[in-house]
Amino acid sequence: MNDQDYSAQSTTKVLRRIRTDNGKFNLTDFLMVIGAMLLYAAVARIWQPTYMVKSAFKISGFVILPILVSMFVRNNFAWLKIRLLDREAVKFFLRLLALCIGFLIMITLFARPIGNFFGVESIMAEIMTRTDSPKILVWGAVLYIPIVNAAAEEIFFRGFILQRLAMRFGFIPASLMSAGFFAVYHLIVFRNWFNPLLLALALSGLVIAGLILNWLAWHCRSLLTSWTVHGLMNIAVFIVAYPYFK
């Protein structure tokens, strides 16, 4: 066998491996995930640009980069599932939606005590001072965060990370790791907002929320369910913050 034949066979083997990607989490995925989170951390904590600039970097790292890696490196989009594929999943989704709406009603009734417990007034004052944003932009965030921001996080944490990790380690270890990434990512956002005790409580809550969202995405085989619940959770946060908005 001459060098040209050997080179052609090697190239064929590489292309065959790419075409038959089994979707399992590998070193490329790990480096991409860590890189995307470190990039966002550097932008949010060191550069500290406007919210829209930070959002552009988040979408680039959490949505565009995984899609590009899946398209040109892994050639596998099995992790990106949005549609509800069967009738039982649709029924589950509708029941869950009704339950979430009831939860939002309860949050509305107890918004003031919840806000006082977590010190939301001081958090809102810091946000308004730090961002120096007009009220119209803050209200725009009420629509942007539950829809676009939640979708980006779901694609990244419940889509790319969870699904690929589950292919390699199984659902339970993958869910724990994905929820851990989800909590650490939020630590970048609000590590200065709470005292240590409330910060630990908030991070524990985020891990639990991540585990619940992971199960929803896995159970329904769709990001639509976790995306919807995630968006409604963000709306619940806005409901608690509303009495302190000035």
C-alpha cells in the first residue's frame, strides 16, 4: 500500500466516524461547554457591557456555538428536540401548563412576603443602578427573558449538555452534572446579590430547578416543556420583583 492509498483510507475512516457520530459527550463537547461559560463569565463579570451585549454573547455561546459544533464537527442534531412527538406528551404538557398557572397565582398572592425574605428591594435597586436602564428597557426584559433567554439556556443545558451527557453516562448522572452547570452559570449572574446563607439557598434551589427541568425535557423528549416551565419560572421572579420596581 502506497502513502496515497493509506492517506485516502485514513480520511475515509475519519469521515465515517463523523457521519456515524453516536451523540455521546466527548472532549470536544466539554471544551465547548467550558469555553462558552468562561466567555460569558468574562463578559459579564470583567467587561460588564450592556445587557443586550451580554445577551448577544450568551446566544452566541449557548445556541450558535453548539449548533455549529453539531453541524461541522459532530454531524449530529439528536440533542435538539423541540416538538412534542406523541399525544401523551401533549396531554402531559397541557396538565403541566395548568399547574404552572396555578403556581403563578399563588406567587402573586404571596409576592410581598417572598420579596421581603429574599431582600428583593435591595437587589432591584442594585440592578437599576448598575444597568442605568430606562424603564421601557426593563419592561422589555420582562418579555425577552422568559422567551429568548430561557430558550437559549434550555438549548444549552437541557439540549446540548443533558442529552449528550445522557448518551455517555445515563440520565441520572447527566442530570446531576447539567443541573450543576446550570447553578454555576447563575452564580456568575447574581453572586453579589445575596448574603452567603441566601446565596447557598438560591444555588440549592437552582440545582433542584435544573433537575426538574432536566426530567421534564427527558420525560417528554422535547425542550418545549422545559422551555415553557423555565419561562414561567422567570415570570414568577418578575411577579415577586414588581412591587419593588421604581
